[in-house]
Amino acid sequence: MTAADSESESSHTGLPPGRRVGLWLIGGRGAISTCLVYGLRGLVDGLLEPTGLATSTAPFEGLDLAEFGNLVLGGCEVRRGTLDRAARELVRQRILDPSLVAATATEAAAYDARLAPGLLDGPDVGMADLDPESARLGGAAPREQIAAIVSQLEAFRAQQQLDRVVVVNLASTEAWRDPDPAWADLPALQRALDAGEAQPASMVYAIAAFEAGCPYVNFTPSIGASTPALRQLALEHGQPHCGNDGKTGETLVKTALAPMFAHRALKVLAWQGYNMLGNRDGEVLSDPLHRRAKIANKDEVLRQLIGHPELHTHVGIDYVPSLSDWKTAWDLVHFEGFLGTRMTLQFTWAGCDSALAAPLVLDLVRLADLAASRGESGVMEHTAGYFKSPLGGGSHDFHLQYHRLLTYAAECRVRS
Amino acid sequence: MTAADSESESSHTGLPPGRRVGLWLIGGRGAISTCLVYGLRGLVDGLLEPTGLATSTAPFEGLDLAEFGNLVLGGCEVRRGTLDRAARELVRQRILDPSLVAATATEAAAYDARLAPGLLDGPDVGMADLDPESARLGGAAPREQIAAIVSQLEAFRAQQQLDRVVVVNLASTEAWRDPDPAWADLPALQRALDAGEAQPASMVYAIAAFEAGCPYVNFTPSIGASTPALRQLALEHGQPHCGNDGKTGETLVKTALAPMFAHRALKVLAWQGYNMLGNRDGEVLSDPLHRRAKIANKDEVLRQLIGHPELHTHVGIDYVPSLSDWKTAWDLVHFEGFLGTRMTLQFTWAGCDSALAAPLVLDLVRLADLAASRGESGVMEHTAGYFKSPLGGGSHDFHLQYHRLLTYAAECRVRS
Amino acid sequence: MTAADSESESSHTGLPPGRRVGLWLIGGRGAISTCLVYGLRGLVDGLLEPTGLATSTAPFEGLDLAEFGNLVLGGCEVRRGTLDRAARELVRQRILDPSLVAATATEAAAYDARLAPGLLDGPDVGMADLDPESARLGGAAPREQIAAIVSQLEAFRAQQQLDRVVVVNLASTEAWRDPDPAWADLPALQRALDAGEAQPASMVYAIAAFEAGCPYVNFTPSIGASTPALRQLALEHGQPHCGNDGKTGETLVKTALAPMFAHRALKVLAWQGYNMLGNRDGEVLSDPLHRRAKIANKDEVLRQLIGHPELHTHVGIDYVPSLSDWKTAWDLVHFEGFLGTRMTLQFTWAGCDSALAAPLVLDLVRLADLAASRGESGVMEHTAGYFKSPLGGGSHDFHLQYHRLLTYAAECRVRS
Amino acid sequence: MTAADSESESSHTGLPPGRRVGLWLIGGRGAISTCLVYGLRGLVDGLLEPTGLATSTAPFEGLDLAEFGNLVLGGCEVRRGTLDRAARELVRQRILDPSLVAATATEAAAYDARLAPGLLDGPDVGMADLDPESARLGGAAPREQIAAIVSQLEAFRAQQQLDRVVVVNLASTEAWRDPDPAWADLPALQRALDAGEAQPASMVYAIAAFEAGCPYVNFTPSIGASTPALRQLALEHGQPHCGNDGKTGETLVKTALAPMFAHRALKVLAWQGYNMLGNRDGEVLSDPLHRRAKIANKDEVLRQLIGHPELHTHVGIDYVPSLSDWKTAWDLVHFEGFLGTRMTLQFTWAGCDSALAAPLVLDLVRLADLAASRGESGVMEHTAGYFKSPLGGGSHDFHLQYHRLLTYAAECRVRS
């Protein structure tokens, strides 16, 4: 079905014209997904402004982006529970407005009901509250896992009459793994899959996404599609993808500020960053193996932007349950100026992590859908500014990244 | 005398080859000038790294910039006192290294001895500790003032065998003045000068600079060469100039951070900025009339970078004597994200104002000399990133301003 | 009716035993009163913990304090509007829990319906949204005003079968007034009242309270019962009273921290305090005349606790609408240690002003009722720790103030 | 020799009347000792104010405290190096004034020359730059170590004609040790010493101090005289002592602020503390075993002052070389108020650790000498406010601790 077909069809169904795009949310009852379910409804109904969505600002006008009314949510989840319970928790944390929750009850229940079993990453098996079917799937051979996910995606596409499904990884950070030779090229990976060697869940999802003809967005620090093998697979299936690790808070500020010191030739001596958070993400990251991947991404940024050999950096993440989703970060920048004078800049960021992440997910899904519509495949390099560890590499300077995105938007307009 | 002549001559005198450039420092015993006297010596002798000087970083290599060893300091001052006393105060504040002060004693004394009387801005007459000749000059007719300054500049050029003199305004902020019709075009200004109508000191200096064939850098928020009349005069005399109000600290951070909120479509509700400083600048700014110009510049920046109609901003400057030159600023950014969640970013900047300003002055003098050497005249638009209120207008986004400067550097390299 | 009568009566009415105490809230639809209406219900129903109430902690066990279930709310208001609207605003600001608001709807409506017209302070006449009867009362002669308030208080006592009514001033800060000779002693004040000379509303309320046999708590910086004349009147009528200006946030921190510097012989050079708030209190304080009283109280504190002659202090209050009731304060303490080293402590306080104030009001009402029950009259010196400008004077050191309160509690226990 | 003898003698020697008191500084070339050498000279010569010395404030007037002019410095050191090099480092860090260093050169050299070899704690053997005689002493049997130190102390007393020597432990934090049964009572310890079982250096110093008739001050978190066995030994030798771990910065602020939350019945949910420092202390603490003792002391404080079961706390210490002696700490206090509202207080402390510690050492030595003069022995409970982990236990509330010290001072005055 082409976009044109969809448009003609939509005239029959009362749907707005344009592509219907599904979001397949891995971690479908997590805090970000919950914000998406209620927030998207609020956007469509005009109850919320599109705050936090760059794709709704002036520079993106006129692009062939999917409209909010054409976005359909689905996904999978490994834990038991209900979306309503997740929503009530976000109301208690004073993130979600209770009247919005009430107004969205029917749709939220429908979304909740269609959530499929998820795939738990191997090292996390044994976690409490696991959905039994997810537990079973977690123990299956990788080819079986892939097939199960592909058929979930196809069912979603068919049932919801979607022109495209974008797979979005919003699951908790996986435990760190040392690189595996099987990830180095596609034939090696295929052999490992054939041999039944277990792979990280984030990678299995990415394989399934590409095989099902879906773009893939990895909002987590997990491996996902970042390996050479997966990049080849994406090209082979002609799918665009992007990641890793959404740049929502402290790292965003870092990549906006660090270039300032470099441009002014001020010598940063030390940059200490302390992050505190209390949501499930924080709980998972309180485990050293899970924290390792996260911190590596956050620290790399400064080395590139400032990086003289004497630079001292530190990135800490601590679990502070009472903060729940309200992430607080404090950074100290100790720097030297002319005459050897030593000065400091410190900042405290107090942000609601899920509410910062959710609009970025919407942006990325719209951009992935746009890229796929334009026939682009492989890494979406223009999305680097959305990630702590962008797959396409390049400068971490947020301003350069943003201007790269603007350039892409301008090119789309010219070539459309 | 051309640069070529100068080079041949320098082979006789033992000076390094290249243009000899004089800096005429208005406010020659102020904290920035004091840092320049000792700091330049430290740079030339290799005791100090060129920290804080963008023109000494990689992107500016290969440009025909004056070398530190070819920069000669001179200037004028309205207050009594000695440079040594100013230096001891900066040692006490733990800004200047006492061993550097000791090593520079001879040159500092020579500089001090050649400082000329300055021109006090009219409303400031009556200030304590005024040099009597400066007091007399302050009361003279504007044409006489201009003539006196021109002959000071010419004497400096001749005595020090300089290829060029760049006039730099580092004096305390002048009292606010409402715009005068005489500033609107050059003929009107010439008539006012003929009629003996007193003009702001910063403007008189700029007139004298252009008439003496000198570029002019206005590092203060005072009027200087910002009026239409003065801009015409600069073009008429073929001189480059730039200003106003060096962007050293809190505003620099603002202009690096504010674009981040805009690019992420986060809605800034309020941006409150509180500045505290205890040096002479702070004392002068504790007077409301002097503060007015300063705050106007600082506030304008956010309106442009964020500027939706509901934005609430505040910029305060308070005099806190004990902080002396160590300026401390605290900013609170209150912003709204997706779902109407309200979040904050706050930062504290603790910087040594003079040590931040001095290398910017060296950058600007080198750039002004370069522009003059290349035959450029009028506003140096590529220096916008150095100023809170850049004469050439344009975006206050520090990153855009920096890339404009890089573009200029690249053009110089191509066309040299 | 005595407490004993009340107890026997309560066995008939199903009320808990003990004194029934009314709170007459001046500013009955303001944010603090709104928090009190819903919060008291939450306390009585066990939905809320008594967080923020010192009188519910261990050191106060065993005192004859009124129980929450015996507190009855009433009051007056000068502005139009409804409590429900005020509650919805606090829900929107994420201060009040919507389920608590829903559960309290009936009682809140009853409270709202029994609010009487208030007395507007003269200089504030002309404010928008004024209740017409309040406007009329504002223009009446002071004797008539007093009589009207006395009869409101008596009606409240009779209708609600109260053993005692405590009058609590929670109105917006009044404009500053220079001291009036009529305030210097009671006969002078009586003559002024007879002569029909208008008096500050806060003082008229205090006169009426004492004449009606009610203790009076002034939680605002307005004059209230702080003058010699009023202090005499309180003694004459045998009523206890306390004030001025509830110590809820930044000043609380100041009075906890400043003694530390003094005890360690560290020399505080400067203490700069910046307060931002966006509620009605902030709006009123954005007017210089209203701000004057507030700032005087806040600044006095440091002079007493640290007060060497060179100490530099500043207290600013800025209106930042988006912060609404979430007051944010930033303080910088610049101090000198051994060897003349200069160091800093800075803190940021982000608190919900009404939620901080409401439990203090409950504490004070319980303490005022206890004092009255014990036959005490005049200034309640043991409540000094609750106020920025305690009527009984003494040290502002919060720890000394708290230990004074503990001593009082111990004495009550001994003598009961 | 009695104090009276000393006074008569001093009339012959030109020394001020009163007791001559020696300070035996363990870690005699460390940053605190260096500050003491130059700072004491500055105090005696009137170049410095006694900032940071509580014993020089009004409440301590009239006590029989040793005068600055009667304090004589000596000590020991395990590392090679010179005091001059240590002083130059503190000048570079802008802590010591170079003119004070120059004025004290002769005395500093004399002090440096008389420093004795120190005793390295066993687990630290292998550290670079160790003095060879210290290395030898570190490997000796404990009885031999004790004897060596006793004779160092006796030689210092004799050569400097001292009435008393106070031993002060200022060495780097020792590695954590699990409690040893030999520490549980004095006979057990004596047996262990006889058996040649190695003991922590801080404990060996304390034994030697008591055996030589010297009070002992443990400014470090090392074990020192905190065990039952040592406490018995102090009583047996009639010597006063105090410790552990000087309360100089972040913990001081904590113990001044935490009671405020408790007194206001505000519920602290989390208190996160991050410390950064770059001096030798920081370097040693970057080793987990050395950090363990330090953090235990810092964390205990909050548990006692706030300590409801749900309280979440964290204390981190990170080594940031560029900060050198300028310790920076950031604390976040997340607390709940009435209505379940969640609020924050955060503070940043930027202090020069050695300049904060040095005057506390002078206070403690004067108080130890006073106690010894008054015939007191055992733990100096009135000094609790000087320590993170006071030997006498009691409340960590800094205000209560200070008032305990004031009470002691008052008693001394009454009974003198």
C-alpha cells in the first residue's frame, strides 16, 4: 500500500490524509511510553502544545512529516502490570495531568490490551514481576525470537492498517557486554543466529525490525543496531535507523556548553557530572554492569569536545528513589583563563526525564518515517543531536548537530 | 611606512618581523589594562600560555595576525594613581602572580610613565581622585578634546615606531543618555562639534581615533562609535571598528545555552539573571543611570534568542565589594516541556572579569589590525561573538557568531 | 462555656473530646487558607501525615493541644472568587492532590459559603475583583470596622459552638507606613479611633480580635499587633498574640546557617539573597511600598546574627509569574577564613510557600489556644522561631528559638 | 616545671608570661601544618586576624588559654621534601600570601630543620618519596616505635623549654581496618605490643603521647585513641584527648542544617552529598580502603540527626586534581512538606580545606592544654563540635555541640 492509496482510503475511514504510521514501543508500559500514550492524545485533541518537539517548529514546516493524528501506538512489554497503574504513578509524581489521564482512558485501555509479550535480555532473567510469555520468549532460540517479533510487527501493521511501523527501543538499559566477533559482519552474525547463540535483546529487536521492513530507533544505550553486522542488515533491507541513547538532559547541556569553552580558548581542567534519578531506569543503572554502557556514552562526549590530555572528567549516576522520574544533575566545570586564573561554572539541571524523552521519540519516529518515505536507508546521520552516542559519529557539538538537521530539512524541501 | 618597511627596519632594531601595533588603552590603569600589561609580558616571555585567546588557536593559524612581541601598550587615564598600586591590588585579589609582577616591573613603570591624561565623561566630573589635566580636558570644547587625543595618538605612533595604533575603550561605563539628534548623521554631528556641544567621552575618543587613522574597539557599553554619524565617519576615514560591551561571562553562557532551549522546542517561561561584582565597574554600575545601558544590552539577548511573548526575564547587577574582580552570576531558567511539566536549569558562574576580558581585547586588537591591513573599513561584523551588543547586529547565538568568525578566517586565508 | 462543658457536650454531639477551636482566616481564599481547608481534612481523615507540624512531634506529646478534629475553619476575604477556583489553581501547580480536593468538596463548599466580607487596607483600594461589601467596609470609620469584625467573630463562635476563636492574619502584605504617633500608646490610639482616623487593616483586625476575646496570630509582615498600643490592648483583654511574618523558607535557612559562621569565627563579608516567587504574594510585593516591610524583616536577621560593621547584605524579591507558589531563593555567602582566604557557600531553596506556611499556621493556632487556656496573655515569646520579625525580640538564631519553644513545652508539662 | 615557674622564667627570657605549649604536628609538612607555621607567625606579628578561631572570640575571653606567642611548633614527617616547597605550592594555589611566606622564612626553615622522622602506617609502605629513617621506623616493632616517638617528644619539650606538648595527628587518612580484639581493653593491647604485633600508626602515636605525658588530638579519621584500650591508657596517664576527624566543611554545614528540617518536622527523603578535592588528602582518599573510614563518619551524621527509616543518603568523595586544596562539595536535600509536596534545598560549599582546618587545630591545642592545666583527663567531650565523629558521642547537632562548649567555658570561668 502506498501513501497515495492510504490517502484515498483515509477519505473513507474519516482518518486524516497522509501516511498512517505505527510506533512499536519496546518497553510499552515504561514511563516514556506512558507519556507517549497520554501525550499523543493530548496533542491530537489540542489539549497540549507540541512543546519539546523540534519537528513542530518553523524550520520543519512544509516537510512531509506524519501528522499526530496518523500516529498509532503499539508495542510490547516484559513486565506484568497495567498502563493505568503506570499512569497513576506519573500522576502521583505530578508529571501527568489527572484530567488528561481520565480523558484518555478508553484509548489507553485499548493500547494496553494490544501490548504483546516482550523479549527480556538474557542477563536480566530472574527479575521480579516478569510476564510468563516474555519469560518463555526470552529463553527461546534467536531465530525463533526474531520470527515471533516479526509476526507481532506484521500483525500490528495489518490490524491497524498502517503504511509503516517504526520500532522504538525504550527498554531499560541492558547489561554491558564485551564486543562479540559475531557482530563484526553480517555473515558471522547469521551463522551465530543459525547456531542458536543468544544475542542481546536490543539487537534481536533490530534484526526483526529490519526483516519486517521497519525503521528502527534505539533510544537506549543498549547495543541495538550499532554493530557492523546490523548496519549491513539495515542497508540490505533498505531501512533507515538511528541511535544510541537519547540526549535528554545533562548531556544535552554539556554538548551545548562545552563548545563555548573551546571557542573561547578557555582551558577546562575538570568537568565533574553527578546524575541522580529514581525511576526504573535509575534502579537498573544502580547495577554496575548496566551503568557501564550509560556512563561510557556520557563521558566520551567531553573528551571529544574539549579533550586536551590533562582534562579530568567524571560522570556519576546514583539511584535516589524519592526523585522518581525527576532527574537532577549537578555539574562542576573548573577552568583556567588568562593569567592562570581558575574559575568555575556549575549548573543544576532538574528535569522530568520521561517528559523530556517522549517528544524526542515523536520527532525521531516522524524523521524515520520521512527518511523511509524518501527511500533513505542506513544510519540517519542528521539525527545525531538526539543521541549521546550517535551511530553516524561526527561532532558532539549540539549546535553543529542541530544545523546538520536544519540542512537535512532544507534538502528535503528542495528535493521533495 | 608600510609593513614591508617595518620588517626591514626591524632587522636593524632586533624586533621580530611584522607590523608593530600599538594598543591605546582608554582606562590605562584599570583592571583590564593592568592584566594586559603584565599578561602580555608573560605571553612574550613564554611564562603564560595564551589561554583565553581564540586568535591563538588552530583555526587562526596562518593568518597575518600581529605577534605578541610586536604589540606595544600605551594609553590614557583620568584618575591619579600608579599601575603598581593597581597591580598590587590584583595580587591581593589573587589574580596576578606576584612573581610575574616583579619580573615586569621595569616595563610596567615605563608604560605607567607614558600614560597620557584622559577625557572624563561629563556626568562623571566630580569623581574623587581625578587627575587635574584630565579634569581640565574634560571641560574643554569637543574640537579641542579631539585635537588633544589625536596628538596623543600621533605622538605614541611616532615615539614607538608603530605601523598602526588601535584605540581600545576600557573605561568605566558612562551614564545613560537619551539619543541626541546630532548623532543621526555625520553633518549634524560636525555642526554640533563646531557649536561646542559636549559629547560623550566614548564618542569623542572614537572621533579622534578615526581622524588619526586608527581602528577603534569599544569594549564598554558606552555609546562609542555606535551611532549613524560615527559609522559614517569610520567609513570616511577607512577605519574598521567594533563594539559594544565585551561578552565575558554570564551573557556568554546565556548566548551559548539559550539556543539549546529553542532548538529543542522547550518553552522558556522565565530567565532570571543576577550578577554580583565588586570592582570599580561594579561600583560605577551601582548608580542606576550607569546601570541602565549595561542591563539593556544583557536583557536584549534573551528576547532575541527565545523571545515568545510570555517570556519573563530579569537582569540584575549588584555591587558586592568583597567580591572585587571575581564576578559571580546566578541564573535561573524556568522552562516547560512536554505535558506541561515545568523544569529548571540554574547555573552559577564565578569568573575573574578582568582575566576574562584581557585576552578578548588582545584578540580584538589583532583582528582590528588584520582588518585594517586588509583594507577593510566599517563595522567588523565577524567580531559579533565578542560583544553583548554587536554593532553589526545579527544573531546573538554564540555558536553562529563563532562560525561567522571561522568563515571570516577562512576567507582571509583564501584571499591573502 | 468551659473546656469541661465542651467535653461533656461533645459526648452528645459525636465530636472528639477537648476544646473546639475556630481559626478565623483573614485572606480566607488565599493559597495558605486553601491549603489549610484541604490539608486539615486530610489530617483528620488520616490521608496526610502531619509533615511540617512541629506540634505533632515527640517533644510536644502530652501537651493539652487542640486536636485536628476539633479545629474549625472560618474567615473573611476581600476578593471575589471561589475556593474551588483557588483549589483548582493549586492542583494545576501540582501542590494539591486532586483526589484530596474531590474528597473535601462538601466541606470546602460549606467553608466557602460562610466566608465573611473582609477589610481591605486603605492603600489597596482600587484593586481589581474586590467584593463589594468588603469595599464598603474598607471605607467605613474604624470603630464601625471593629464592630463589624467583632460581630463576625461572635457569630462564628456561636454558630460553630466553639470554645475559642483564634484570628490569623494571612492577607497580602500591606503597603509600608511610617510609624504614627497614635500607635505609641493605647490612649492615643483610642483617641485616633474615636476621631475616625483610618488605621491599617491588619491593626483593625487585631483590635477586633482582642475586643472579641480572641488570640491573634499575624503571619504577615503587616503591622498587626506589633505597636505599643496594641500590645497594651492585648494585655488589657488578657489575650495572647504573636507575629510578625512567618519564617517559611529562605530566612529559615539563613537563621539556621548564619550562627554556624559566627560560632566558627568565620568572617562573613557579604550575604546576598535573591527571592523569586510568582503567587499573589509575589505580585503584591512587586510594588516597592509593599516590598519595603518584607525586605526590612529579612535583612535585619543577618545584621543581628553576624553583624560586624563591614558586613554587606542584600535581600531581593522578584516577581516571576511562572513560578507561581513555588518560591525559589538563591543565597551567596562570601566569607573569609584563616590566612585571609576567601570562600563561598551558596544555596538554592525551592519550596512551595503555601505548603510550608500552612502547617506553621496550625502550630501557631494550637500554641495560641494552649496559651489562652493556660491564662497567658501578651506576646507569645516562645513562638519566636516561627517569625522573621518576632514580636518578643530576642535572638534570630533558629536553634536558640527552637530550644526556647522546647523549654516552654517542658514548663507546660511540669505545670499542667 | 609549673606554670608559675614558667612565668617567672619567662621574665628572664623575654617570652610572654604564661605556659609555653608545643604542638607536635604529625604530618609536619602537610598542607595544614604549613598553614600553621606561616599563619601562627602572622597571628603573633599581628599581620593576620584570628579568623576561624573560636577560642579568640568573646565567649572565651578570660579563660587561661595559651597565647599565640607561647605556642611552639614541632613535629614529624614521613615524606621527603621541604616546607618551602609546600609553602610555594600553597602560594601557587593562592592560599598563602607570598609576603607572609617571605617574612616567615627564617622561622620556617628552623621548624623544617627540627622535623623528626615519622611513622608510616603499615599498609602505606611502598609510597613514593618516603624518608628512609621513616621507612626504617615503620618496620620496627611497636614497642620500639613507641620509644622512639616518646624520646622525640621529650627532646622537643626539653630543647624548646616547653611546659607542655600537645600531639596532633594531621597525617593522611589511614586505610580502613576491621576492629582488632587487642583494642578492646588495655591489658590485651599491652600483650599485643609485647608480642610485637604491628598497630596502626595513629594508635602508636597516641600511645606514645600518653606515655610521654602529652594530650593527643586526632584531627583525622584514623583510629588514634578511639579504642577502649587507648581510652583506658589516657585515663591511666591522666591525659585529655579528643578526635576524630576535623569537621571543617560539608559535614559542618550538614550538622548546622539537618536539625532545621527535624525541628520543622519536614521529612527529608534523600540527602546526597558529593565532595571533590584535589590535595594529597583527596589523592589518598581516591583509594577505596582509605575512603571507607572517611565516608563512614560523614554518613553517620545524617542518620542520627534525621534518621527515619526511609531516609536515603549518599556521601561521595572524588579526587579532582585541579581543585588542589580548594574543596568543593555539593549537597542535594530532597524533602517532603505538608500535603506531600516535594521540595529541594541544594548547597555548594567552596572552601580552602587547610585554611579551614588550621585554626581548628589551634583551638583544639589551646583547649587540650587548658584541660590538662585543669587536671582533666580522658575524652574532651566539650570539643565534639570540632569533629565528624566525636569520641564522646552525643548529638551531632552543631548548635548543641557549640552550646556544650560555651557551657564548658562558663564552668572554667566559675571554677578557675
